[in-house]
Amino acid sequence: MTDPDDIRKGRRPASFSLSDHAPPAKPVTVARRPRSFDDGVLVTPDAEDPFLSADADAAAVAVPQPRRRFSFLNLAAGAFGTFLSLAFGLWADSVVRDLFARSDWLGYAALTALAIGVLAVLVVVGREIFGMMRLAAVQTLKASFEEAERAARPQAARTAVAALVKLIGHRPETARGRAALEATKDDIIDGPQYIELAERELLAPLDRRARALILGSSKRVSVVTAVSPRAIVDLAFVLLEVTRLIRAMADLYGGRPGTLGLLRLMRDVIAHLAVTGSIAVGDGLVQQALGHGIASRLSSRLGEGVINGLLTARIGIAAMDLCRPMPFRALKRPGIGDFMSDITPAGGEKERD
């Protein structure tokens, strides 16, 4: 207890050692890196859980893959291909021997021409194979982005974005986007957000270019089919313009197909239109056109040109869906309504007003 006299008189300052009574040091804890568990936790329904299902033993057995059936068409194609190859070899050998019998320089000229032709064929075949491989790489990259969005860690997203940069990095429109992504390499970003950032920075300029390609082809088809006197001219020009549009769309997004790859891509575009229901020609587009009030202002030929332009736009949108190496997430997928005001004369009059 403190003496009242000491308080009244004041005490001189003194020092005390607390080493013997010091509290124990706190354990050093290492800070844990932040993680997101919202996208990484997947709850398996009870019906799909093999440990809770009554058919657990049956689920553990691998389902055998169906065997490919024997095809006489493939057998006939292989047999005739082998026969034609042997016949061509015998014919070439006979021609070269006859030329050597006449003169040595004719034989060597024939061998040189044959070697150049074979080399050119190999180059063409190699280009076609690489074109098919590029188209397959685009579809594989699109599937990898879908898997990266469901992954818990951002490493899968960064790997997919790096593959996207490698695919379209040669395009000058992506220079600013590549610089923006390079600036975030040390930042902590979740996988889905990083994919959305890459889509905005890398694919937004290419999407604007793709829209310009679709609009240009649609306008050309609309004008030519409105003024051409023959249906065969309309059909030939539409086929040519659609082929150019699909090839340009593939080149834009890094596909660059060859001739066989382009034919396969056109087949996939038609299949995509059939699956999505966009190949229905008559009533839907006519109703969209009538909704813009052009029925009373256009002649039958001009209205037919507008419908053909809208159909070309639909084909271009389908090609964009197939050639784009990333599904639409952060950016809006273009629709036929985005081109309506630019193709129809009524939309053009509204813009001028």
C-alpha cells in the first residue's frame, strides 16, 4: 500500500527490470495467401454419388466404347485409291523409260518435272493438314476455356489465356490487350475474372473487325441480289461471298484453313445453323423486316435483296461462333438485330434523321 506521505512529498523516479516477469513471446504465424472457395466447391448430388448409389459396383465398371462398324464404302475407297496409285506409278515409269530411250535429256527432264510435281503435291497436302490442325486447335482452346472457368485455381485460366495469345498474338489489334495482360502477371486474379479480362482486352477489337466483315458482306449481297437480272447470278455471288466471309472469319481468329478445312468449316456452319434453328428462311426474316416498316416502301426485288443480306448476316454470325476461340461471356454475342438497321433502308433513314 502506498504511503500517503510519499505521495504528498513525491517519489524520485526509479528503474525496474522486467526480464524475469516478461510474458512469453507470441508464436510467429505465416500469412496465408488469399483463396476463393466459392468457385472451387462442387457439391455432388446424392443421385450421382457412386458411394451412395445402390449401383456402386455397376458404376465402377467402365462402359466399353462402341466399336466402329465395318464399312464397304471405306474399303472400296481404299482399294481404288491403291489401284490408281499403282496405275499412275506404272504410267510414269513407262513414260520416263520411253523418254530415256529417245534421249537422255528428255528422261532427266521428265524426272525433274515429276519430282517437282510430287514435291508440290506434298506441300499442298501439308498445308491442308496444318489448316485442319489449326481449326482443331481453336475448338480445343474453346473447350479449355470452359474447363478453366470451372476450375478452382487460376493457373488453368492463365494457361488457356497464354495459348490464346500465342494463337492471335500476330494480329496488330491485340497489341494493347497483350500489354494490359502482361501488366497483371504478378496480380492475384481469380480464374473467371482473368478470362473475362482477356476476352475484353484481346477479343473485343477482333469482334469489332468481325462485325465489319459481316456487315460488308451482307450489304454487298443485298445490293447485288437486288439489281441482278438472273437467279443463277444471285446464287453464284451469294456462294462466293459466303465463302469469302467464312474464310476471312477463320483468318481473323487464327484458324487460317486450307481448301479442305474451308469445306469442313462451311459444313460445320450449315450444321450450326440447322441446330440453332437459324436456317429457317421465310417467315422469321420477313416478319423482322416488316417490323421495321419497309414492306410498304420497297419493291419485291429490293425486299428480296434485304432478305438475302440478312441471311448472309446470319451465316456470318454462325461462322463467328465457330471460329471464335473463346465463348461469349463478358462480351455480348451479336445478333441479327444488330445488323438490321444497317442493312434495311428504313434503318438507314432513321439513322439519317
